[in-house]
Amino acid sequence: MHCPFCRHPDSRVIDSRTSDDGLAIRRRRQCPECGRRFSTTETASLTVIKRSGVVEPFSREKVMSGVRKACQGRPVTETDLALLAQQVEETLRASGASQLDANDIGLSVLPHLRDLDEVAFMRFASVYQAFDSLEDFEAAIAALRAEHSADRQEGD
């Protein structure tokens, strides 16, 4: 790590701690040449390969934006969207992959969105699961109903 003050090519780590809910490491460093201290933040990079082939960094904001469209007119708050985006990012990071296909991110949103709002889930699923017909909607609704029946039977 180059010193930002004197450009010395080395530095010594004085302190390390996790930040951003464990997704980043903040390191306090000291330059052996000039003695000045500085901080660095290290994160594991997560990149998205878009349908066009363009590669860009993962963005929680983009996840929120896409889900926000599906949630229009639904009782979903910005806090709910932020939590969903955080959960999606944690799921993606847990997969261990550093590059993800944009469609895979959309599919990873689905379970979290289903728990948040089923109508928004159906809207979002119709895009990411490429519904082509009413039968696709009917099958998705039947799966949700079966899940509700199973949940009710477990509760008894």
C-alpha cells in the first residue's frame, strides 16, 4: 500500500476492524518513511455482467430501483427496499462468486421479495422468469398457494 503523503511503497498495519456489517475491513496504517497515519477500506469486489456484455460493479441502489418498480402502489417502504437489497447482496456474496450475471441477481431477489410482498413478487417474477403466457402466471400463483397451504399445516 503506497503512502498517500510521500508515496513510499510500503506501510504498516496498526489496527484492523470490520465495518459495513462485516462486508468491509477498515485498516489503520502508518508509513515507515514519513510516519504519517492513514486509513484504508478493503472490500471484496462484486461485479455484474449485464445482458449486453458490459461489466460493472454491483449496486444495491440498482437492486432497489428495479424492485421499487415492481412495488409501485404496494405498501412497501424505502426501508423495506433497503433491507431487501442488503439481504440480496449478502446472499450473492455468500455464493462466493465475484462475477454474477444480471439475470442471476434478478432471480436471487425473488425469494426475498416473495416474503415482502406477493403482488410485487409476481410482477418481478414475470420479468425475471420470462413469463410468456397466462399459464405461467397461473403456475406461479398455484405454487404460492401451495406454499401457503404448507405453511398453514405446519402451524397446526
